[in-house]
Amino acid sequence: MYKRFVKPTLDLLLSGIGILAASPILLLLILALYVEHGGKPFFFQKRAGKNGKPFTMVKFRTMKDKFDEDGNVIDDNKRITLLGYFLRKYSLDELPQLYNVVRGEMSLIGPRPLLPVNLGYYTHFQKHRHDVKPGITGLAQVNGRNLLSWERKFKYDVFYTRKINYLLDFKILCLTFITVISQKGIYNEVQEIGPEFADLHLNESTHILVSTSS
């Protein structure tokens, strides 16, 4: 009942309220980014959604388009702007994904969406992270975030897909605010960019201890 009906309803309701409540901040950021990036405040990218179906995820743009002498894009960490650093520091660059939630492509809580190219590298166990809609925040994000290995992230993702309930979602939502405020597990290197996890092999019988202090 919760997974099929209550959770989708709450996603739509809370994301709609979130957009309305944050509209002054959203408009201010859109204006600032519009000026900073020459009329392109948003960053769009294809990500893998539920059952691996691709969708276009939207975020606030945090990096400039800069190239080296040979025309190659320079390192991501050298392209991030001062405003972009601020947005990432407080996870404000993720706010436009509320639009993806309203469209039914994402959930407020679920495994973070990765690039479609990664679909070909999953083990059978890892593929189960796509049994549910991807989320703006998730179990991995409140248990170490970018400090976790890919192996650990996927264990948390699959654990979540198998244990979804309202108490777990409420716990993750509360811990998300704490994580953002404390900035635990955050660093500036760009994540979610490729099949870095291709050589990982997870044991399907592995048990996961969900810690709120890691």
C-alpha cells in the first residue's frame, strides 16, 4: 500500500509544496545563474530511471564550459564556479529535481540516478537498484554520501528497494537535513560520472547494517 499508493502521492504533494515554498529562492538562483552562464541556468542530463528507463534529469548549472588548447573539456573541478561551489555545498543544485518528481520520473527518496551507460556494468544484484524510482536523496546519501565506495553505495541502494516503508523514508528525510547542514560526506570531486564500479562484485546474501552515525 505505502510503496504503490502512499509514497507516489506524498512525492507529488511534498514536491509541489516544496516548489511553491522555495519559489523565491529558486527565482533568485535562476536569475543569478542566467547571468553567470549566459542564459543557461540549468544543466540537463540523461539518467537511468525505474527499470533502467532513461529520463532527463535537471539540476542547476554549477560549471563553466571551458576547454584546453586542443579543444578538450578541462577537468570538472577546474570549471566549477564560486556560486556553483556554494550550490553544491548546500545541495541547492538538486532543487530543480523537484520538477522531475512532479513529472513522476523521480521520487523524493530512492537510489541516486546514474548515467544510462552504467546499466551494462551492473551485476544481477546491482540491477535491483532500478526496481524503484531514483531519488533526490537516499539511504546511501545519509550513510556517508561521497565518502562511500561504489560497492557500499549499491548495497544501501538495494537494501532500500527491498525494505521501503514510511518509517525508513521518514528517517532518511530527517537525516538528509542533518547531513546537508553538517556537510558530512561532501567533497568537491564530481560524482556519478561513469562506470567506475564495473569491477565490483557484490554478494547477494550480504547483510547491511543501517547506521545513522556513519
